[in-house]
Amino acid sequence: MSAEIRWDEEHRDYYFRYKAEVSFDMRPNRFRKSIPPVPFLSKSSGFDDGGRRHTINPFPLPGSAKGEGRRPDVIIVRGQSNRWPGRGGTDHDSKAQTPNLLRLVEVKFPGDVWGGNRSDYRAIAGDNSRMTVLWVDGGDRRSEELTEAVLKAVFLGLLAGRKRLRARIRTMKPVAQPAWFEVWNALESVTDSAESGVAAL
């Protein structure tokens, strides 16, 4: 999920409404609850370079103590023309930022527990009304079905002896010649059409 969002972010120069795994500095909020956690931004050049994107470094706070940094799955912002993914306040260079965080989304898979994250994520979002938790169920069964679908798609492709062509599923123009979809595309149609029984989010 994060990789797909990151691809969209990168191809829009990070002017995008969805931001994957934004790292937040929880330390300012620990000292004063009125100060929102601060998103870590890309490195500053030392000049007035406002509008920096969030860092994609998963560990932007080397040597930090447990709980000083948090990284929710997805941040949705109000305006994509503003790269700032936080609630406001100031960044680490003491530059004032316009509040832009619309919603924090956390995805929980079977066996994934909150630990101490819940209250921290609420601090990042501001309150419960700007926070969504998606509980995903049936992951193990989905994995088995996807594995089966991969094997079938590969075997049938080899059996047919056709040359594979890479083609996007959603193209603006029709593909001019017969093409095999990449395996991950074939999987989706096989498992979805078979009503895999995976519970909806």
C-alpha cells in the first residue's frame, strides 16, 4: 500500500493528497500537549526553502528513545498544493506552517496490536474525528488464493507458449495487439471474480 502511494507522490512531486508513512516527532507534544507533533521534512538547503516535502527516511531521528517518533500508515491532507502534512505549528527550522492534516489512517492486520501508538496517533490527528482505523481480516486466506492464482497464471502462460507483453490494465488507448497482463493483474481478476470471501474493510 505504501509503495503504491509513494509512487503517486513521487510522480506528482509530492503535491498529492495522500502521503505514505509520514514520520512525526513526538517530543514537542510530550512537553506541551497543546503543541502538535511535528512532521520530519526533507533536508533543508539552509536557504528559505519553504514547501519542502516530508522525509522518506523511516528513521529520521537517530538514537531516539522508544516512542519519540511515530509513523502512521497514511496521512490525507486538505490541499495537495501544500506539501506540509501536519496540523500546523512550526517545522524543525522554526518556520510557521499552515494546518493541512485532514485525516490520519492506520491499517491494522490480524495480530497487529496498538501498543502505545493509539494516544500518539490521536495527538498527531488532533482528535478521534480526524482518525480512521481500517481493520483488515482474512489476510491468510487471501495470501493462499493469490499464490494459487499466480501458479495457475504462470502455468497457463507457459502452456500457451505465447510471448508475454507488459500491458497496463487501465490504459487510455486500447492495446493494439494481444497481450498478457502481468501476473499481479491476472491475480486480481481471478481471486475477485471467484468471490474469495475476504471480508470487506
